[in-house]
Amino acid sequence: MVMTDARDRVVAQLDQAELVELARGLARFQSFSGQERECAEWLGEYMERQGLAVELRDAEPGRPNVLGRLRGGGSGARLMFNGHLDVEPVPRNYKHDPWSQEVRDGKLYGHGLTNMKAGVASMVHVATAVKRARIPLKGDLVVAAVVGELQAGVGTAHLVASGEVPDLALLPEPSNLNVRCKHAGICCVLIRVQGIAGWIGGAHLYKTVNAVDKMADVIRALRDLQLTHTPNPDLPGLPRYVVGTVVGGLGDEFLLWKPSMVPDTCAITLEVRLLPGMTVDQVIADVERALAPARATDPDLQVEVLPPPAAYREPWRANPIVQPPLDLPVDHPLVQLVVRQHRQVLGSDPARVGVEDPGSHAGTDAGHLFQAGAKCLIYGPTMNLFAESYVELDKLFAHARVFAGCAAEILTTERDRWVQ
């Protein structure tokens, strides 16, 4: 009865118009990875006006995570809402103005709303509703709006390293109101070929080795890459990998302005989606094994495999760390709580609980939190889109009510109900 009353009081403080305006405000910022500061400062000021205790904490110079807190009495679980402020690059085949923040046909459009500013708006708005409801809190609520999730979780990894580890965490990443408690990990390695430079006009006078040409042999060899793993029946599409980018030119700067010179450097990024139990050391060993035949038959092939953070330098700015997998059992009380609150708000169970396609083939910051000991899952209002970015307003409002119910129940009960 007490929990039902707390839930009703929090839900009563939700305001749909205010939630839409918060999402619209976040979507105004072109907060690509590495450029989150202005958005972070704006959101920090917003949360402070709502009565949260706010702290901006740099994960890297000029890249602050935003933490908003509501303190409880100390006997309850520590709950974190966690979402990222960095947004995907804008693809060429975008179907609408990416910065319009336009409401049309029941949807709010704007780049970054899908992944994941709509979810960030929902979690922040729910925290303000908890504050306004004045319910007695046993546990703490932390709202973490982080940087660099798209770079394998730069912001959340920094939080974990500094000791900011909750008991429970809810992440409103894109899941289309499904409950995702299992997903891939991510590691990104750099593979570099060294050649011998020379001028095209004098190539008949001295030896040259074209690094771009040699990299083509490397890419062919990687078609036979076999990744060591224990199959997981819940994630049959994993592991998987992709050669994502390629750059070739002169020297360590990959100079491109002199195409008459034989390139002496070429590099590719290889991203691998991991199953639980896989390690970056084993991935590198598997890559080395795949390259061994090409090395043995070509003495001019000088290739090296470089682990994280090799691909974090310019021009890639890719993953500096490994993002761990998530593997929370579907019978955990947190999973069952979200399912129950979803049922109460929408009248039926989520379409998927556990694995969610395609989201479970992705990584999220839940992996860092889970590895550090937090019980966490993904439940978000948007779906995985690339050439569009919007949130359906009905789903955004439903999501806020589900998060409100979860927060009210967790924060007004004893910790041992959630942490065994």
C-alpha cells in the first residue's frame, strides 16, 4: 500500500508538456562525441533548478559527466539512471532536418533523440517528479548523464573508476519498451601495415612497398577470422566483427595530399562484438592466427595488431577501452519489477524480455556497471534507428511512467530486497 501510494504520488508529478520541452532542449545541442560540454552544462543547470544536488565531473578534460542526486535515509538501495549525451554522426541519407525538433504525427523529431536524448529526458524528468512528490526515500537516486558512451563508455568507465557504482541501474537506451538484460561487449583494435614510400616517377629505380595494397591482403585474410568463444544460445548472432574504417597515406600522420607517392602506412579498425567470457587478449590472438598465413608467404607484409586504446587517436577517435557484455538473469527482481511496471502502464507484458533484437548485438554502459557489481538493464522509449531520429510521444510518456513506478518502489523499500 505504501509503495502504491508512493508510485501514484510520483506519477502525478509527471508533466507531458514539460517532458517534451526537455527532450527538445537536449536535441538542440550538436553534442557529438568529444563535444558534449555545452549540453552537459545546460542539463546540469536544468537539474539544479529542479532541486537536485548537481555535480559536473570531467571524464576527460572538457568532457564533464553530469550527476544529479536525491539523498535517501541510507537503508535502501542506491539506484542510478544512466544515459549518454553524445550522439551519432549524421548519415547522408537522413530523411528530415536533423536539428528541427519538430513534432509531427505524434513524434518528436531531432537528431540524437533516438540514441538517446529522449531516454535522458525521461530519466531526468522522473527524477524531478520524485523530488516534487516528497516521498520518504530509503535509498539514493543518482541521475548520470555521461559523455562518450559511443566511444565504448568513456564517461561511465570514469564513474566506475572513481567509485560511483550503484546497487541497481536503469538505462533508457533504445529498446522500444522491451527489457534488455543481455547484450554484447565491444572491443576495437587497430591493425597497421608499414610499407616503403617512394615517388611514382622513380619507382623503377628503387624498391617500394604499397601499404594500401598490402592492407588489401590483410583484409582478405580476415575473412577467415575464427573467434574463440563458448556459444551462447541466447545470443546466437555473436560474436561478429567488421572492418569498419581504413586510412592510408604517408607517415604516422597518414598524409593524403601527395597521391603521387607510394603510401607507406595504412591502418584499419576491426570492431568485434563479444560474448560473455571473451577477452581482448584472445581476440588479438585469433587475429594474429588469421594473419599468420599471409605473413608466411609475403616477406614484405609488415603488419601489427594494436589493442585499445590504439584506435582512440585521430582520425578515428574510436573506442579507448573494452565495453563489457551485460548478462543479468531474467529472473532477477529488477527485471521482474520493470516487467510489472510496464504491464501496469501499458496493460500487457513487454514484447521481449532478456534478449532484444537488434539491441542485444550492441554494447552499452550497462556493461561497465554490471562488471563493477551493479544489477542493471536496458529499458528505453525509442527503437534502434540510423537514418532517422525521433521518439514517439506516446512511448516517451509511457516510459516515464514505468521509470517513475520503478524508482518509487526501489527507493522506498529496503536494500536487501534488491541486493542479495
